[in-house]
Amino acid sequence: MKNSYRYRWAILTCFVILLGWVGCQDDDMLINQMPAEDRDLTMIPFAPDSFNLVIPEGFPKMEHPEDNPQTQQGVLLGRMLFFDPILSLDSTVSCATCHKPELSFTDGLAFSVGVGGRTGRRSSMSLLNVGFHGPVGLFWDGRAKTLEEQALEPIVDPNEMANTWEEVELRLRRHAEYPDHVRTAFGIQRSSQVTRDHVVKALAQFQRTLVSSGDSDWDRKDRNEFSLDDDAATGEELFFDDIFPDAECGHCHNVKLFTIPEFRNNGLDPVDSVDDYSDKGLGGVTGNRLDNGKFKIPSLRNILLTAPYMHDGRFETIEEVMEHYNSGGHHVTNQDEDNVDNLIRPLNLSERNKREIIAFLGALTDSTFIKNESFQSPF
Amino acid sequence: MKNMLSRILPICLLLFMIIGCDEDNGTVNLNFAAMYDGDPLVMNEVVDYDGSAMRINVSEFYVSEITLSGESGNLTLGETEYVKFTGQTGDARATLSFDVPPGSYDQLSFFIGVPADKNVTKPEDYSSDEALANTATYWQGWQSYIFNKLEGRLDTAGFGSTDLTFIYHSGKDELYTEVVVPLSSAIAVDGNSNNIEIDVEHNDLFKREGGGYLDIAAKPSAHNPDDLEYPTVILNNFKTGVTIR
């Protein structure tokens, strides 16, 4: 009887240890150890519902690829994938690691940190209104023409998720839930049919939902529902050159998105020749050396939430940014190839002017957007 | 059988007419070339501006109501398009292409700018492939499209360094300017491709009526909608500065 009692305790102890050991295993390791079952999904209904995207009045039309219409099921899948580290090599990095909702989908770092603590060479861009990217494409250098094309890169970038698409597809096919979601969004029939195409399409659909709420102070002022305080109101006039001195901001940060679909060299670095830019930006994509030093113009909506600034995060504060532009920046010494924008010249703004412009930029903060429940992690 | 023929024959005729008409359509390319003192303008290269060194690095403008005229009457090619001279490493050129029905034409006309009925619209009213969708060519302060941009740098000290940036943007309904140019020889569109070579003489754009040039150093920017002196001169000079080669 006593031996039987000990025997039972030994079995129970082994069971608890086994349970603990299994519980400590990484989920993805477990998934990888599962047999590669090719599940039939046809019992799951495929009847996607169109997504009702709400765009504030006066915003441009958002264009959706014909082969990737936005659906509720696609957006949900994209949201899950966006916040799920399953896409990265060691399941530690998700899209949201570098694009945090509370920071307007940036990460607060000069250079984003990927798998193994590796860092890239550029700062993560805000995803606010990313669906309105227009003809300039995505990334600081515009190398991806669509959100679908863009989403292919971070998964395999060694400084970001460092994974392979083959591994991602394998994990998702074996996953307990993702094949079902891909079925409801895209109508696959078997779990083995999950591909990278579904992943990038779903991510793109989710990212196209990241639209301004239209509730910033400036938006409400624009609809005559709110009055900016004196500093912000004067700042707006300086911003759009309505009063002197011209701050010239509005040329590149025009309404309603507070950007324009172009690339510009904003004179960050003193160089003798355009060949001397350490980061070639657009020139690295086009191969045209007179595009060197040009980068995509970021939106100023939520700009006070997205420090540090510039493609390499060199400015920690918005005051430093103002000082850069007020100083007139740096032109290329060789004037024959000076491609720095003509508006980069001393502005003669006073300290008060600068404070007023920053007050105006504060009116572009969209707190409703960053708190939107639909943009938070679903896990 | 007769009944069948009477049904098929009209369909065949219609098909023939459609195919036949389509074959007669041709292409007309408006090849705009930026010039300076009679030579092709290379963006950012030094040119002589009334004795001073100057570099032009931005020249772009809207063209509206583009019309071919001639024996075949008036044909509107396009409502509003944008000409943006590019070519930082070579001649600055831009081309607009149109599908044109057969006919004979000996005159081209267009307006620089955006017509008043469209100038009350905004970029968000258009899809991204339309010329008027570009937020870079709309100015909130004026509530107007920017009809043209002409930018560059001028040597004000005479030391060979183009030290002063000039930026002339215009955009008010009263600046909407018609340009009429006879073609050097009539073009006959008949299923073929036709090129019309249009030179925009940039030296002329800065000339004052009655002689002399705009004093760039005295007024290097034109932003204020209430001060249209320089934009008026520049826009008006398109009338004579645009010629057919």
C-alpha cells in the first residue's frame, strides 16, 4: 500500500515535470514538430465581407489593387499577422515591434532593432495614412511600389525579421488557426495552399485601415469646429507662408496629408559631391546620382509622437529639426550637381516663430488614431 | 439564306467600320523642350542671365484645353496635363501623347494653368493618375493650383557662385494664359505617329515688356497672392516664349 502510494506520487511528479517542460517550449517549436498535415478547409465558409473604410472628408481617394480588395476577414488576418512575432526567425520580432500604435506606428528609435539585436540603417516610418502613398511608393527610398510589395522585405531582411518565406509559409500552414483565417479571407481549400501572397495581401489590407481619425485639433479647426490657440494659429500662418517670414514648410508638407508625393534632398549633410552621401536614398534605387540624398517626404501628422526624426533619426527633438531648417541646411559644394531643394535656405525665423510652428505641429496630433481599438494587438 | 445574309451583312459592315475607324486613329506627341538662348536647357547648368550666372533647376507648368485646329476643325486633345521638365543629366524635355482621329491640322493652342472651373477643385477630387491629383502642385494659401513653377539660383556677387535661390510660383485665375502657335507645317493624322516639337525659351520668360529682365535679386520669391507682378510677367511671356520648331 505504502509502495503503491509512492508509485502514484512518482508518476504524478513525472507528469508535472513533463507538463512544465512542454509548457516552457516555444510555441513555434511545437508547431514545427507537428506533422505537416494538409487540412481540408472547405467546410469553413468562404464569403468575405467588404470592409467599410472610413476616410475623413477632404482626404484623397485610397486606391486598392484589383487583386486585393479590402475585406473584414482580410483585415483581421492582416492585423493578427502584424502583431504576431511568428513571422520572424526566432519569433521575437513582429511588425509591431518597429511600428507601435502608441507612437503612431514608429518605434521611438533612430534605428530599429531586429532579430538578435541587429539594427538597420534607417528609422522606421510612421504607418499613419500609409495607404495613401501614391506614386512615390514605400520605404524612405520608395523602392516598393505597393504595400503588398513592401511587406515582402522585412521578413527576410537580416536586420529585421531575418526569416525565410519558405519557413514562414511552413509555420503558417501548420498553425492551428492561420489556415482557417486564410480560408475565410482568400478562399484557399487546403492548409498547404497558404502562401506568402496571402500574408502580404492581408498585411496590406490591415495597413490600409490605418487612416487618420479626422479628430486632431487642426482637422476640427479645418471643419470650423474648433479654434487653434494664438500660438498654433500663428504657427499655421508661418507654416503656409501666409505671413512673414516664410517658413516654407507647406511646400513639402501640404494638406491634407501634410506631405507631397515626391522625394527631396533636404540638405542634412555637408558634402562636396552627391557621390559623398553615405546613404544614397532614392539614388540607390534609380541609379541616377542626382537622386542621391533624396528621401521620401514624411507626413507631419502625429509628428510630435514620432521622434527621433529624419531617415536616420539624427534629430532627437522637433526643436532640432526646426533649427536645421532655419539654418538653411547644407548644399552640395559642387554647384553643378547640387540637388538640395531650393527651399532649403536660411529662413530667419525667431525663437518665437519656431515655438509657434511647433505649437501648430501639436495641433496635428491625432490621439483618437493611436487609441483606436482596431489598431491594437488582437492577442 | 437571304434572310441570314441580311442579318450578317450589317454586322459585318459595322465591324468593318469600327476596325477601319480605329486604324485611322493616330498619335500626336507634343514634345516640349526647355531652351535657353536658343540652346537646349540642361537643368542646373550655368546660363547667362543678363550678365550674371544663373542655374535653372525646376521648370514645370500645367497646360489646359490643348487644341489642334485646321481644315478638320478644332480638336481638343486634353483638358489638363502637366509638363515637368526633367533631365538633370541632359536636355530638359517632356512629352504628352494623345490618340487623335484622322484629320489635317495646322495650329496648336493651349493655356498655361488651370481653368477657373477646375481651379476651385482640389487634388483629393481626382484619382492619383490625373494631373490635378498632385498635392505638390496645389497651394492651400491661394486656394489654387500652382500654374507654374520656375526655380533656380543666381550669382548676385559676380564671383561665379550662384548664391541666391529664386522661386517663382504662380496660380490665380487671372493668370490663366493662352498660347497659340501655328505649326511649321500642317500635320495629317491618318493612323500614323506625329511629333510636334515645342520649344519653351526660358530666357524669354524673364523679360520685361519694354526691355530688360526681372530683377531676381530684388525679389527672389513670388508667394504672395496679392503681389502678382513677377508671375504676371512670366506667364505672359509664355505667349512669345513658346514656339514650334
